[in-house]
Amino acid sequence: MTRLTAALLLTATFALPAQAFDISAMSEEEKAAFGEAVRDYLMENPEVLVESINVLEERRAATEAENDVALVAANRAAIFEDGHSWVGGNPEGDLTMVEFIDYRCGVCRRFNQEVHDVVENDGNIRLILKEFPILGQDSENSARFAIAVRHLAGDEAYMKAHDELMALRSEASLEALRGVAEKIGVDADEVVNMMNTETVTAVLRENRQLAERMAIQGTPTFVIGDHLLRGVPGIGLTATVEQIREEMTEG
């Protein structure tokens, strides 16, 4: 087998399904020549390898996106209508954005204002926040505090607690959380007493079970419409919402 023949065969191989090329049909001498030709060809044309890797990455990303759409479809009720999560923005909006949050997550903190801005500027987004503490005891304390505040004082108090917890730089000790309670005008003793009740624990348990079913392991994670976004999209939330709205219009 000449180098030219092997190179041509290699080129054809990249364009064919894996099963269309059977190297086992070659003799040992042909296999050795082919292997050498592959090495030489890739050394002389490294862009071929880069292109192949890019194609594989695109296929992997497309497959993951399809799988994530299926996960959203299979868990729609728990994602959008669980009955225990805070719902804000425009409750009658035509697009729902769900965020899994951890109050000690640096990215969640940095993008908290952007989430508010996107929802306010759009005006037609229904926002749902799901407590998903995964970064230790301070995360757990903060989430339990926020859920307890909502149960005792309602949605407006919850959002005040949410923003205060996102900005809290100290440890989320009971003393610090009592200070947050006083700042937002709720009874600190009542909130602290409720934090470890089954009512609060059940919310966290359901959120964690949902995250497990959807293979969510980090925060922030967003569900916007039918799209599952594992982290803040590189183009930003505003541009992402615009793209999703375009898809809704085209669909």
C-alpha cells in the first residue's frame, strides 16, 4: 500500500460511518502501512484532526441538548408546578425561567442582579427559584432560612431574604441569619424555630430528588422554556432569552 493510497483511504474513512471501514480485512503489512500513513498524514495536516474533534464535540453537544430537552419534558410538573417554590416576575408570562440556586455559590451571587434585570426588562417571564444547597452547612442554613421565611411571611419577604442572603459575606450562622430576619422585618425566633421542621426539609428533599433525576450537579442551573442550561450561558441571559423567544416564534 503506497502512502498516497493510504492517505486517500484515510480521508475517505473520516467521511464514512465507523462500520463502513473494516481494518480487520487488511493484512498485517497493510495495517502497518496504513498506521504509518495515518501518522504522517495527521502530522502534515493537523487541521484534519482539529476538524474531526470539532465535529465530535458538536455531535456530543447536540446529543446532550436532546437528552436535556427530554429530561425537561419528563419532569415538567416538578419543574414548573411543584407548589412549594417561590414564583415571581409575571405569573402569567409566556416564558418560564427556573433557577436552581445555592446562596453560597459565587456565580449565583454575581448573576443575581442580571436575573432580576432580565425578568424586569422582559416583562413577560415567569420566574421560579428552587433552593438547591450543595456547598456545605452555610448553604443548607441559608436555604432553610429562606424557605422558612416564605412559609411564615410570604413571597415578598422571601425575595427580601433571597437578596440579603445573596449579599451575605459572613458565615450563615444562626446569629447572622437572625440579623437578616430583623433587617427584613420578620420574627427571627419563629424563622429559626421553623428551619429544621419537616415542612422545610420536605422542600429541600423534593428539590434534590428532582435535581438527581435531571443530573443537575451544580448551580446555577436554569430551565428556560424547554431548555436546560447547566450554568450561565456564555452569551448571557438576555441573549439566551431572545434566542429562545425566536425559536418559540418560528415554532
